[in-house]
Amino acid sequence: MQIREDDLTGKNIADLLREHLENMHEITPPESVHALDIEALRCPNITFWTAWDGEELLGCGALKELDSRSGEIKSMRTVKAHRRRGVASKILEQIIKEAQRRGYDCLNLETGAISEFAPARALYTRYGFEYRGPFAEYIDDPNSVFMTKKLA
């Protein structure tokens, strides 16, 4: 598996991100969907990675800089055929490593509170993330769970 920074121009990643957004809107009320579309992911304060096995896209994830001391995990998604094979772990490890390299004190995330997001919450807990309240522009939402990992 190769993890590489991605410029978000390939058809494969566009299709995966479209599927991600469609799925988020299928299972989450519209006001609680915080997934970014491909244009929003092209912002200069977001670094985006994809995981590959040869020419096959396995998954993706992003790191958004909130300020000079903290970041946020965005757009974690694994292609359905490759779930439960460690793809998300490898991408998360890349994001954590980059956040540490940048000297961030903490790494934050928002994920869903419903059962479909239980595997994501379990992954983040395994990597030392702890539950917290809303951060940045987020507000309390019964459909959202907020987590943080101290890096310093």
C-alpha cells in the first residue's frame, strides 16, 4: 500500500468523494453533514492523501490546518471493497505523522454519532483520540461526535 499526497484531479478520487458525500447525505440529516466536496478540499490549508495498491485506489483522508498549533482530520473514506484491511489506519498514521511534523499540539475531528460511524470511532479511540466538545465552528449536535488527540 502506498500513501501519497493527492492533487484531487483524478477521476477515481472524484468518484470516491462523490460516493462519500452521497452516503453522508443518505445517513445523516443535512444540517449535520460536515463532509467537504472536492472543491472545498482544494483549499490551501488542506493536505489530502490517497492510498493505492498499484493503480487501484483504496481510500483517502485529509488534514485541515485550524491554526498554527492544531489540525482537523477530514474526508476519511475507504473504498467499500477494501474496508477492514487497514487502509484507514495507514492514512490516519500519515495524518498524525504530518500533524506532529508541523508541530501541532493536538489533532481534532468530527464524526457521526449513529451506529454506521462506530467503526470510525473505534479506529480513532485505538489511536488515542478522546471525546471532547465542539471545536472551531462546530456546535453541539446530537448527530456529531467530537474527538481530539494530544500530540505535544
